[in-house]
Amino acid sequence: MAALLNRVETFLFLAVLLTLSSPGFCQERTVAITVDDLPYAGSTQGQRVPPPTLDEARETNAKLLAALKRHRVPATGFVIQKTVEKLGGNEILERWIAAGNDLGNHTYSHKSANALDVASVKTEIEKGEIAFVPLMERAHKRQRFVRFPFNHTGDTKEKHDAIAEYLKERGYQLAACTIDNQDYVFNDAYLKAQALGDVQMAKRIKAAYLNYTDQQIDYYASLNKQVLGREPPQIMLLHDNKLNADAADEVLSIFESKGFKFVSLAQAQADPAYQTPDTFYTQFGWMWGYRWARQLNVRVDGSQEKEPPEWIPDYLSR
Ligand SMILES: [Zn+2]
């Protein structure tokens, strides 16, 4: 009798497991994590802070990679070749690949396409391949993604279409992104607090960052749902910076607590939403929800999107 009950229990357990894991059971939320400005994003404050050192970059990436691994995230990192050359070598990129992540092209020198002609955009992409393409090939990965600096994808129809045609010829897919949390603004403030040795302020900034990230995930998820009538796989845009190295565990846990499963960028972009014809020309780096809204003629109210708390830029300008 006990053995029979055990078998019944095992059967029921397996049946529940199968139901939960079958795709039709419930709409599964998925998100791809993308990290820009590899091998190190540093600060956007230019001359006001010292240039990053290789040690800083190593430490930041080690923390980031450890968090990605703990949460089983198949991430994609977008490489700025000029930073690779400045920091002197491929070591950090090799670690990203060895940990099972993908690399993509973030151009050679991170210039806005708005300020370049088509020939220069092509050169930026080709020179951007020097380190990441051989590393991806060695790992037998053929997928090629490019993300343009500031998500500037061509500000006129002529430029936009010429760039799109060129990407196709060269075997690239344009990397989309659907959620942005202005991590670079918080990171600048975080670096300032750390440079001043203000531990309390650094903590306060990190807490505000996590709170804002939580809000932005909900905001963009509902925007995308409004535009498409369903929630597509999301694509989170983060940067390779110190704040994310210290906050990655919490950021990834926020996604988990909202029921998201982590997928690769290629898996996310296999969704038909990302085949929406790209016929929208802008000088701005809009997230894809806003682009889809324009392309599909859905009226959305971007003023509902909140900015980071005012005390963050205030602290930076002090
Ligand atoms: Zn960038």
C-alpha cells in the first residue's frame, strides 16, 4: 500500500511539474540582460573624475560576472573597441566569453550616428569588430548583434535605411532594448559619493537606484503591453559600471520577484515583436516600446515615465 501511494504521489508530482513547465500554462515573462560599454563604462563626467584603471575594470567585471552566474543569466555585453585598446587587452572580454556570455558590437569609439555620415558609421562598425569577432568565433558563436551608442540608429530616412541595409549585408542584427533605468546618472552620483568617502550617501544612491529600476521595469512592461497587446520578451539595458557591479544581485532579484526568467538576447529577439518593420527615424535613443508605438500607430503618453529623483542630479551638480 505504501509503495502504491508513493507511486501515485510521484505520478502526481510529475504531472504538476509537466503542467507548470508547459508553454501554454501561463504566459511566461522573460527578459534578456544586456550590458553596454564593455570592458568598462566609467563615468560620463569626463574630466571631472580620474580615468578608470585596469584594476577597477577587473574588479567591476568580476563582481558583475559573478552575479550573472549566480542568477543563471545568459547576458550579452556590447564592446567599445577603443576602451579595449585603452585598457590594454582582451582579458575582460575573454572572461565574459568563458562565463558563457555573448559579445556584440558597440562600435569603435562610441560616437553618436547623428554626428557621422554613413561611411563613418561603417568604419566605426568594422573597427568595432577587432576584438569581439575573433572571441565569438573561437567560442563557435555566429550571431552578430550591434547596438549603436545612445541607441542612435540613423536620424534621417536616407541614413537610417543605408545603415540598415549595410547591417544586413554584414550579417548583423540590430540589438533592441525595451527597459532603461538611467543607470549612468546614478552611477555618476555613486562614484562621486565613493570618491568623497561618503558611505551613507553611496548607500542612499544605491537604494534610490533599485527603487527607480523597479519602477522602470513596471512602467516599460505596461507600455509594451499597451502597444503590442501582450507582453513581449523584455530587453534590459545596463552599463558595465561600478554601481551595477554592487547592485547586480538586487537588480536581478527584482526581475525574479516579478516572475521573469532570463533568456539570451537572441532568444528574446526571436519574438515577432522584434520583426516589426523599422521605419521610424529619430535623432533620439528611444526604447523600443516608443518606437513600436509610432510604427503601429498606437498613442502613448511618455510623460507618465518618471525621471530619477531630483536630488540625484542636484547632488552631481553640487
Ligand atoms: Zn554605450
